Amino acid sequence: MESPISRTNLNCISLADPDVQKSVALLKQACLDSGFFYVVDHGISQEFMDEVFAQSKKFFGLPHSEKMKLLRDEKNRGYTPMLDEILDPENQVNGDYKEGYYIGVEVPADDPEANRPFYGPNQWPSKEVLPKWREVMEQYHREALRVAKSVARIIALALDLDVDFFDRPEMLGEPIATLRLLHYEGKVSNPAKGVYGAGAHSDFGLITLLATDDVVGLQICKDKNAQPQVWEYVAPVKGEFIVNLGDMLERWSNGIFRSTLHRVVLDGRERYSIAYFVEPSHDCVVECLPTCKSESNPPKFPPITCSAYLSQRYKDTHADLNSYNDSKA
């Protein structure tokens, strides 16, 4: 039995605020409390955000057969159909009632770097079908990475690290940054029956930037161990990013900063959102930061490379690609 759902209040951080210490204090409080906060004054115009959402809707409005031509590949680029992902297998009866599209860092197929997981060429709809699509999405990928790096600098200061800690080449200098367009069909969620827009999960990486339309749906659970779990809605705010911390940052901070459980519960309206997942470079070793451990608080997690960690998490949550062989024919 779940408690009644209320709306949560989140701290709001302006990237244009000259008072850096105020931003650090607000972010630190948010990271200790819920791991979620709003980011404003990020420098991406509302006009451009509207264009990104318009192009996303155009893709998801294509016939299913057209979208399946771009089914995600082994590099996790491309289209993910409805029910492809199951984020909370213990409580979901099917899978997530959403379809998505992954766009990562563009690396040509003949580049040696393309042999690494999560790196390689993206899949793009043809220009005949969606003329401006690639151009808009590549620009958004660049802009969102700029915003993410600005947020990461504030996080570094909140963890008593050098401001450029996450700017180094092995961190966000050569990141695994993935844009994911999402479309939730107009199905009413029913948690009691295991039906969700997106099942309860925490994100895998460093941070996630989320842009949404005005349809409410995102819920967070600040204490995953509470019985019953208490879920709160996060209000969508036009022009603002909802930012949350991922599991890697929780590992880095030795559990001081929170990677919070969240899910999408829908009221029957269609919902569009755009997630931008930011992870460090492949070979980056995620291990307890020197500022987050002591004799009384030793490291809780063993070191692991970013690439190994992400590969396992994606494998655990997505359908086997072989299951689509018949439907692509």
C-alpha cells in the first residue's frame, strides 16, 4: 500500500548567479536531501528547446515500421520500442510504457575509438523523412554537455574538490554523454497492478539533465528503504532542467550524495521528455573521493571503471536485441 502522493519542493540553482557559494550551498543541501534540483539560466533558449521537442514529436509520430528501421544497435544508439525497457522487474508486469531514441557522442565507424562500448556512429533518420533532425539533435547534445559541465563544477565545490575536478580528460573531457528522447503513450499507470510509464530506478551515471513538457509524471522516493515507500511528484517547469545525481556520483561520494529512486506515473495523457545522461570517460575509475572517506567512514564501494559499470547496467535493463529479429524483417 502506497502513501498519498504529494508534490516535493526542490532547490533551484541559477547558472548565472555570481554568488557561487550560494549555488554551492543550495546544491549541497539538495544532494544531501533528495539528489534532485532545478537548474535555471542555463543559456539554452526556450525557442531552441521548443524546436528540439517539435523534432522529437515528429520522429515518434512516424509509422512503427519506419521507426523500427532505426532499432537500437549493440552500441545502444537508435530507437527503443514500447516495453523494450524494464527498470523495476520486481514490480512491473510488462515493461515501461514509453518509446525512446538514443543519441551518443558521434564517432566515425573507422575511428579506433568506435571499438569502445557506447562510442560509434549514431543512427539518423533520413533527411528525406526528417530534414533538420540530425542538425537539431547534434546542437542540443553540445549545448546540454556545456550545461552539464557547469553543474559538475558546482558539484565539485560542494564535495570540497577543485572546481575543475570533473573537467579533466579522464572525467568529462572525453565523456560518455547520451541524449535520450522519450515519448510516453497515453496509458494510465497503475502502480498497484505493476503498470508504469517508467518503473522505479536510479540513474546509472554522474548526473542527468531532464527537460519535460508540462505533463506531470515524474515521482521521486527520497528514502528507498522506507515501508511503505513515500513518493512525491516533481513539478515540470518550463525552461528549467530537472537535474538528478546518478549512482556513480553516489559511489564517488561514498554515499554522502544521493542517487534517488524515481519513476514515471501517468494520468492518461501523452508525455514527452528529453533526458541527457552524463558519464565520465570509459577508463575513468570510479572510487571513493579523498574528501569523502575517513577512519570512521571507510569506502563502501569497490573501484570500478565507468565502461564496465555502464555496460552491466544497460544489459540488466534492456531487452535482448535478438528478440527483435522477426519484427525488423
